[in-house]
Amino acid sequence: MAETSGSTLQRLAAATGGVVTPANLLDVVAGAGAWWAGPRLGTWKGYGVGAPSYFADLADGMIARRTGTVTRVGEIMDHVGDKPKIFWAAWHIWRLRLADRPLIATVAVYNVANGVVTGYDLIRNAEPAVFPDRRAKWAMMTTAVGMGIQVAATNAERTHPRLARVLHACGAISTYGGVAAFGIPTTMGYWRAARNGPGRPR
């Protein structure tokens, strides 16, 4: 049963040039959820929709591999598709003052750096050399979770001020710690891979 389902998904991916896959569909749904939630992150309803939408990127690669539907389109979406969602969230978090602005800026700069290196890789190399690995996923998770925790802290300030202070500190530790432990090494690794990547320049 599982083999038939997997074969069907693989045929569908092949027939659509790698566009229609479970992971890509998840990314589209998550993108719509993130777009709706962005201006509403200052409410628990917006937060409840936004959190799973923003963290869907942690699952798309695993889904693609397990269903045998890894495609070039999916790789590109996995490389750069999360960046617009993060910047959409960061803009509204900044605008609504839902987290510390230096923390938001740190997350934004880190993602810009990775986006630039990834774009450089796609332009320079005939085949992509930059692939998100476990360290990159941890970097994304810790920085985004940290920012999300501070948003939750802001939402909780009026009703649970003591909890809000604890959450605020935890968010800062997660974000800055994630950048130092996982983010900077990830970006440096991306740069080395892009510079020494396989294939000839396009």
C-alpha cells in the first residue's frame, strides 16, 4: 500500500516537472498561513496559525526524502522559500514591537547572509552545492523559536507578567545562542560549499 502511494506521488512529481510534490504543497499551504498570520501575530489566534506555518520548513525536506519526491524545484524552495516567510514575520514583529529589535535585526541579517550565499551558489554552480544540513535546521529553529518565544512573551505580558519576563529571556538566549552555535558556522559552511561547489559556472 505504501509502495503504491509512493509510486503515485513520484509519478505525479515527474509529470509536473517536480512542481507538485507533498513537500511543495506543504510549503504553499504554510506560505498562505504565514501571510495571513503575519499582521496578526500580536494576537493568540494569529500566533496559533503562524507558529506551525513558519516551522513547516523543518519538515518539508524530510517529507520529500521519505516519499521519494526530492526535486530541483523542491530544493530551490527549501533553500530560499523560507526567507520571505521569515522576513514577513520579522517585519510585522518589528512594526508591532513584539520582540526586541536588536534580536529581530540579528535574525534578519543572518537570513540575508544565507540567502545571498545560496543565490550565489545557484548562479555560480551548474549543480547546487549548498544544501541545508542538520546544523542549518538547528540554526533556523533556534533563531526563529527565540523570536517566536519573545512574541509569546509580549502577548502574555498583560495576563502573566512574571511568565512573560521568563519567556522574554528564554527567547533572547535561544536566538543569540542559536546564531553563535549554529548560524555563523552554517553560513561559513555555505560559503565554502558555494565557492568549491560541483559543476561548472553557468
